[in-house]
Amino acid sequence: MNKFIKRSKQTQEDFEKERDDIIWMMARFPFPKDIFLLNKHRILPGDGDVKSAMSKEDLTIFNLKELGVLSDVLYSSEPCLEIGCGMGVALEYLANNGNGTYYSLEPEEEAFDFVKKRLDKNKNIIILKEKIEEKKFESGFFDFIYSHHVIEHIENPMIMLEKSREWLKKGGKLIISSPNAEAFHPKFLGIDKWRMRFPTHIWLPGKSNLFRILEANGFKILKYITYGGFVAPRNIFKNIGNWLLKKWNLGDNIVILAEKI
């Protein structure tokens, strides 16, 4: 089980000030910072269990299938990048079934060591223990860049999008998944008890603000889906509820396919 360390009052105040100081492009784009829903009750994660913290990553392949791009990713012989590899499930699947070289940026030491040890012998995988803010690749190096529930953990999501645009070739695809703060639960039942309000989420993305920051960074939205989040025990009613939320684009998770223009 993950352990969490509460911030001191002073540290929390410093953190809020620092976050306000970099409130993501306020001087650059003509929309107010309140389009970003900040998670005011965030606390810092301590050392945790990688398998517990990263088990969600097997959804990456599901997301690629749902968007209809998995075959394109596998067919491409160009390098692809995963931002945050978790347990490396997606990396392993793509490397074993695809034609390209699959890179990953994983700055968390525990996750990096776990995946590096497990997948080090796979010559089609390159795992780098670096933060996206500090890494440099050649412009137009990647065909596809994808991330699963990473952007909500980043202090400055604009850097992630700016770097992704720089590293993608023209017409390259970016696939991002995250919580959807415009889902049924937070929208109609209240965000305070929303299951996606994890303490490690710095901000809570939604369809509208994700679309706007993607378009502001030179991306065209091609497709998006949402899924999950119907509040009920696991039974036929939950299955029907989740089907309806997906149909109405009110699911807790949002996955966006965007193209560099």
C-alpha cells in the first residue's frame, strides 16, 4: 500500500505560490486560469509499491485499440515514445508485436528500476530515467507519442505538450489519457467525492481544458472517447450505466487522439 506524507502548512503555502507563479501560459493565451481545476487537497506520495501504483498502465493498449490506432502504431517503423511507462506493459506489448523502436521517459526511480530490470534484454525498448522538462530529442523524431494518466501529475502540462509537438514529425499523433472532470460524477454528483480526485493529482483535467491547451500548442483533435465511472456495485446495472456514460461521453476517463499540424 502506498504511503502518503502530508505537507506542512508552510510547505503547502510555498507549493501553492510556486504553482500560481507558473500557472501555465497565463501570459500567453487569452483564457483565465480557472479553466484549470486545481486539486487543493493534494498530498505528496512517499515510497510506494510499484505494482500497486502503476497497475493502471495495462489500459494503454486498450486506449490505442479504442481510438483505432493500435495497428498504425504497430505497423510504423518509426520510433514511438511513451511518457511515463509504469510497469512497462504497453512497452512490452508494442516491442513484441510492432516494427519500431519504443522509447519511454520514466523519472520515478522505483518504476524505472523495476521496468529496466524486467525489460532490459528487449532490444526494441529504450527506457530513459529523465524528466520530460529536461530531455532533448531531435525535432520530428517520433511518429507517435502516448501517455496514460500522466498529464494530471505534471506541474506544468504545457511543457509536456510543447515538447511533444517539437518531437513529433508533421502529422505525427499524440495520444493522451487522463481523468475527465466533465464526467457524470463530478458534473452532477459533486467533485469533492469523485473517485478520480487522487491526492497525487496536481490538477483535474476535463475535455474542454485539454482540447484548448492541445489546440493552443498546434494540435488538431481527431477523436476522443470517455469510459467508466458509473457509481454502483459491479453488476448488470453498472455495466449498463458505464455503457451509457461511454455513449454520452460522460465517463471518468478521457482519451484524446491529436495530430501535429
